[in-house]
Amino acid sequence: MKNPIIITIMSLMLLVSCGSDKRIKLFNSKIQQHYSELEGNTVDLAKINAIILLPREGCEGCISDASQMAIDLLAERSDIAVIFTVVNDLKLLHRQYGNSLLKNNLVSIDLQNLFRDDRVMSIYPQIAYMKNGKCYKVEEFGNESEEFMRLFNPTN
């Protein structure tokens, strides 16, 4: 009786792991495509430790909190990038955040809607952890995982 349960649990773990690997590969593809097609791109992904993906539609409170934290981080750090996704109104985005923020080379807008893909999109802000120019993990922003805490509280 124990063997079928163990086999079922192991099979589910394998499926989740494979799905996660596919999602990471898809994120890497979208990130590479986004920055390669970005006009005037000067971001060196090898120097980026995280990319914050901020959707313009979804959980409003979550997006507001993550947006403010991202703005604060951009003032202090040069290893974190921000991509605004699901942008339907560029004028509103400019009014809300101002040209100085949006002209920061670490801030970009997903004009191609690459991250609107259902396989990667979320109504919540997400953070893609990067190492050597590649994404190795994606989670909801503010998850307070070990990576999140290490990235945002480097002295702790």
C-alpha cells in the first residue's frame, strides 16, 4: 500500500519540477528577447541580480506596494531592473511615474507584450532572480523567500 502512495507523490514532484523548469526556460527566452529588441538597450544582464515585473493590471495594492519598493530600490541599486508589463496606456504610465523614472536605463516597458503570455503572466508583481545573465527562479514579489530576503536585506 505504501508503494503506490510514494510513487504517486514522487510522480507529482517530478511533474511540478518539469513544469517549473519549462517556465524558467520560457522566462529566460522572454527576458532575452525583451532586452535584445529594446531600443537603446544598455542593460548588461550579467550584472543584474533581479528583474521586477510590474503588471499594470491585477492586484492593485500589491502592484502599488511593489512599484514603490522598486522605485526606492532603483535609487540605491544598479543590479535590479524593472519591466512594466500589460501596459495599455503609456500616457497614464508616464503621468504616474514621470519621465525621469521611465528614462532610467534599468526601467523598461514590455511594448511587445512578451510577458502577457499566460504561461508567465501573473496579476501579481513577480521577481525573476538572475545569475550570470540567466533567470534561475521566479516568484511573486515580496514572497520573503530566502533569495528575496538576501537580495533586499544584504546586511542580514
